[in-house]
Amino acid sequence: MLRIPCPVCGLRDETEFTYGADATLRRPDMEETDPGVWHDYVFIRDNPQGRHKEYWHHVSGCRQWILVERDTLTHEIFGSSLVREVAA
Amino acid sequence: MSQYSVLSILRHGLTGNKHWPRAWRDPAPKPSYDVVIVGGGGHGLATAYYLAKEHGIRNVAVLEKGWLGGGNTGRNTTIVRSNYMMPGNTIFYERSMQLWGNLSQELNYNVMMSRRGYYFVFHSPGQGEVLRRRANVMRANGIDAEFLDRAETMRRLPMLDYSATARFPIYGSFSQPRAGTARHDAVAWGFARAADKQGVDIIQQCEVMGYIWDKDKIVGVETTRGPIRANKVALAVAGHTSHLAAKAGLRLPIETHVLQAYVTEPLKPLVDHVIIYGGAHFYISQSDKGGLVLGGDLDGFNSYAQRGGLPTVEHTLQSAKALMPSISRLRLLRQWAGAMDMTMDGSPIIGKMPIEGLWLNGGWCYGGFKAIPASGYCFAWTLAKGEPHPDNAEFTLQRFERGYQIDESGAGPDPKAH
Ligand SMILES: Cc1cc2nc3c(=O)[nH]c(=O)nc-3n(C[C@H](O)[C@H](O)[C@H](O)COP(=O)(O)OP(=O)(O)OC[C@H]3O[C@@H](n4cnc5c(N)ncnc54)[C@H](O)[C@@H]3O)c2cc1C
Ligand SMILES: [Zn+2]
């Protein structure tokens, strides 16, 4: 069981959250016409062994999307922040 | 290397089983090979075997960082089936099914292929229609498929919950009679022994750390047992593909996720087939030792840890109980997990990479055990001839750029959804 720190609710069980996706992806500009750029965005992942930035949705809590940094080998979590604050 | 037979069992039995020879050699790595295969799971070992046997390429090494079959090949729930309906998948998995039929004889090693039949129970008319379509595609391709109504399903699978209070009512089932299970370790060991017999060097405790380059071409690997040169470097490392590809500067349409499996204490024969629950992602079969072998969903977030979390254990056991309430008081004996390559369309990649000298067999998601014979056969062909066999021609890396994903479950570009 992961214990995920939510910036709003504090340390909560993994079962309260839904996993989102790799948080390093940036959707290309809608004017972008190079299919290669879209291909990379839709399909290609770094898939690191080690630290991974990822989105989680605190769906059974405050319902905020949060950004979590977690180690994919050990599952150690290094911290989290509200996505809307990071994105702003 | 001696041939295994009834006579050899009797002879060794009479001498106290003290004189069995090693099943394969333990050679030191040579400085160079024609082909170096990275990863001593079923796929790497089968590839080595077919390279030697079908193409006469015997100057081959299989490098394994741990022990043979210690990856997903030794961690899976051993289900073998060929009920695929997307072009590309259908013929490939059926070739595998055909190779499984004769594999014990081919390898002179009992892989315990048991064609006990596979049943997918469904819980709504709509779900039934989707499965009927799958059954029709299979039959149109000459693959066995049966469609059973509720009464016939009750007759064949009497241990399921058909009561009025069942969480999801059972409407019927879809079956592949030739499907079943095989013994996972025996598949790794059988291919290892047969490949060794053909002259292939199987080198354990040898981790590949990087590549030897000649300008922009890969000409070998750096390992924990020194550099080894090769004309072709072939990756078959299951959940570690991205990580080894990254060392060659390649980024792939893959994420690594964890899948768990469980086995209960042994019982008298209860589950004669492989049963898939359509109400959730859950499947069950019974091993020859009597333990019920259970599997379910991915843990759901990227992970290379070969261990699973408790929420998924709970979810899987809830499914087990919903399908077969009679097993609710059984105890689990063991639980384990494997780290797998999940591709963006749920289908594998076999072929030449954009870097000269590098070849890939990966992206097997949670369906790669059944694929081992055909994958070895096709990857060996691809390595030997420099072009894919017709049966793996669709499994290219380029299909993602070209919009030709092979999305068997129709889940879209989300690796954890396949
Ligand atoms: C719990 C679970 C249940 C499953 N159930 C089924 C099922 O019922 N049916 C089915 O068809 N499939 C199933 N699968 C999928 C199947 O197990 C895999 O797709 C298949 O075993 C992959 O085989 P492989 O040879 O590619 O990988 P592996 O057996 O994992 O072999 C890869 C090897 O590469 C080695 N390696 C990695 N990195 C390096 C390196 N740098 N240097 C040297 N060696 C390295 C690893 O140690 C490993 O031994 C399941 C998987 C899991 C985890
Ligand atoms: Zn919260």
C-alpha cells in the first residue's frame, strides 16, 4: 500500500487515489502539424528506473489532481504539489 | 548430453538418481559471438534455440543477469491460448499454439502442456456479443472457438456462482478447447537445454550494462563479466526494455508495470479448466499440485519493483470470491509479482531497431508466456534473414508512427489499460 501525501489532506492511503499518467508530458501546441511531435507525445515514454513525476487524482478525498515524485524501484515518495499550482 | 527417456529414468532410479549429468554447460563468455541475446527468459532462450536449429547459427550466447527463468517466465500464471482477433495477432498466436502441441517432443523436455480448455464467462448480452464476434474471427481463421449458453456453462463449470445473489449473473461463456496451461520453469529449462545441445553458450550472472559502439553502430555489449562483441545484439529483457534501449539512446512506446499472481493451499481437483471472470479482470486455474493459481489486474502505476501491493491483492480476492464463493475460506500460500513491458497498444515489438546492430523482442505485456515458441521462432528468423517472418511482420516499432496500432482490447494509447 502506497501512502501518498496530499498537499490538502495530508498522508492518505493509495486506495483513495486514482493514478493519472507520466507528468513530464506536455501536449504540443494545437497548431503543431508535425506528426512526429504528436507521435512522441501520444506514444513515447521515458519510463525511468528511479525517480518518476506522475499525476494522481485524490478522487475519494479533496478531488484535486496532484503531482507526485516517486521512485519506481523502491516506491519511495519524495513529495507532492497541487497540479494547478505547478502548471500556473 | 544424454537424451531423457523412460529408460534413462529407470536407469538413474536404480542408481539412486546420483549420476544425472548437468542439463546445460556453464561456459565462460567468449570474446565474440555472431549473435548475443540479452535476457535468459523464455523468449531469449527460444530465440537461441531456433537460431541454432532452424538457421544453423550456433555461435550464439544468451546473457542473463540472474538465473534462467527468474524473470516473468518463472512468475506467470502459465495460460496458453490463441484467442486473438486483430490482424497480426491472430496468426502469430496460432503459430505459437501449434508449436506448443509438439514442444515436449521437440525439446525432449516435458513442458507439461495441458490442453484443459479456456472459458471466459460473460455477464451481459452485450459482453456476449463482443465475445461472439471474437469467436467468429477465430473460426474464420481456422482456430477453435466455442460459444456456450448459460445451461451448458453451468454443466461444465458447476463450481461458479449461478445464484440470484451473484454479484454479476452468468449469461454464458466463450471457450477455446485447445487452450490450457504449461509448466513455466520447464519451458525455460527445456529451451536452455536444447539450445545448449546445439552449441549455444548460456551465461548466467552476467548483466549487460551498456553497448560497445563503432561510431554509430552497436558491435557488442559491456557486461559485468567483461566486454563481449557481437554482429547482432538482440534484447529479450521483458520489463527492462526501456531501460536498455535508453542506453542506446532510444525512447520507446512502453511503460513498465507490475502484475501479481497468487497460489492457494492445495485442494483436491476442483477447477478443471482455465476460467476467466468477465465481471472484473480475474482468472483462475488449478496446478497439478492442487493449488489454485489466481491472477488479476496490474497494480496500476509505473513500477519496476518485483512485488505487488495489498490493494490489488484485496481486489483480486474479491473477484475470486464473487465468481466462486466456495473458495472463500482458502488460505493463500504465496504471492509474487513481475515487472512487465506494457506497450501503448498492448501488442509486442519484434524487429530491427533504428540503430545498426540492435534488435528487439519486447513489449509482451501480460501475454507473453504463450507467445514463447512463436516469438523465438520468428525473432530467430528475423535475426537470421534480416527481415521479419510473415507471422511477426506487423509487430514493428514503426506501427505507432504510421497509425497501425494493434489494439486488441480497444483501450487506446494507455499502457495500463491493456
Ligand atoms: C504475474 C504474471 C502473470 C502472467 N501470466 C501470463 C499468462 O497467464 N499467460 C501468458 O501468456 N503470459 C503471462 N504473463 C506474461 C509473461 O510472463 C511474459 O510476457 C513472458 O514471460 C516474458 O518472457 P521474457 O522471456 O520476455 O521475459 P523474462 O522471463 O522476464 O526474461 C527476461 C530476462 O532478462 C533478464 N535481464 C533483464 N535485464 C538484463 C540485463 N541488463 N542483462 C542481462 N539480463 C537481463 C532478466 O533477469 C530476465 O530473466 C504474466 C506475467 C506476470 C508478471
Ligand atoms: Zn486531498
